[in-house]
Amino acid sequence: IEDRFSNDKQKWVYVRPKNQTPFIKIVQNNEKRKVYRFFKRLFDILMSVLALLVLWPVFLLIALCIKIEDGGKVFYVHERLGWHGKKIKIYKFRSMRPDSEKLEDVLSEEQLEFYKLEFKIDDDPRVTKVGKFLRKISLDELPQFFNVIKGDLSIVGPRPIVEEELERYGKAKDFLLSVKPGLTGYWQAYARNDVKYENGKRQAMEIFYCENQGICLDFKIILKTFVAIIKKTGV
């Protein structure tokens, strides 16, 4: 089922496939939007290939540290929602204990309740010593450059979310899915630890990016991300 609507800049099709996640598909863009998407994809590929070529020694060192600590798997693969609600596999360096999936056995009742609200917790007891360091400067995210090359992610975009998080966006969830998620983004770079789902501010920041995405905003987010990494506040 399709509902067509448009504004002065572009035409949209709201697609509601049977038994699948609805999404918004842009069927006619202005020239500026087309140019932006072309150069954004080109930038994504070039920067990701360059990062992998430069950082491969860091990959090896991180893998060795993870193996030495507990002998578990080096990489963690998790299912998220990508562009138009497509399910994608996100790659990360494993930063949690091997038994981290059993939340009830690891988290307290208070932590478990908070996790169900925000899908993350502060001072997570599941995080390993190596994982804590990796997360502090976002090194656990490095394997996602492979996701960018594949086209599952962009360098900049909304945070890739799990399916359970989608309901937090209410009527804006389809609009959120109309933008490719990113390795970093407006929420991660500017307010990750201070803005949460509960008060609606995280949703507002993600939707703000979807509405205002462009070359200038993307570069501001990238620069802010580097600042956050240097200050060791994480992104």
C-alpha cells in the first residue's frame, strides 16, 4: 500500500508492505539532494578504505588483547535496522563478557529496568577491562567501516537501532528509517551520555538530523566526533 505526498522540495512514497516494516521512499529529489547523496557515498567509501588501510595494525593489536583477556570471540555481530527498515548485521570488536546476552543473570533489577528503557546502561558490569578501554575512545566501533563499504551504514547518520527501539519514535519512526544509519551521528557526537529516550530528547536529535542532513552538518558532526574521542568521552 502506498500513500503519496510531497512538499516544495521532494516527492515521497510511504510504503506499507504486508507483514513488513513500513518505510518512506524518496521517489523524486531535487538536484541538490541527488548531488549530496552521490558525494556522501563517495566520501563514505574513500574514507572507510583509507581508515582500514591505515588502522589494520590497530585491528590486530585489539584482536590480540581481546583474545588474551578471556579467549573469547574477537568480533561481536548484532542485528540492527538499516535503511528502509532492512535488517543488517553490525560488526564490532567484542567489549562484553561472553555471557553478556543473559541479561537477567548479569544485571540487577534496577539495571535491567533501565536497560529496557534506554537499551544501554552506565557502568555496565558486562563490559570487560579491554572493552571498557575500547569504548572510552570508540575503538570497538572500528569494524563498522566494513559496514560502510558494504553500504549498510554511512559515516554520518542516525544511530542504527534494534527493532524494539523503533517504537520510541512513534509517528516519526518511518521518517527515521528513510535515512541510512551512521557510524557516528548528531546524537552520538553532541549528547550521547546526557540525552536519553525517556524525555524524548534523543528522538528529537535523531529526527533533527534526518530533517537537516547536508554536507555542512555532516562535517560538523565528524569534527565533533574527533573532539569527543580526543577528550575520551566516547561516541
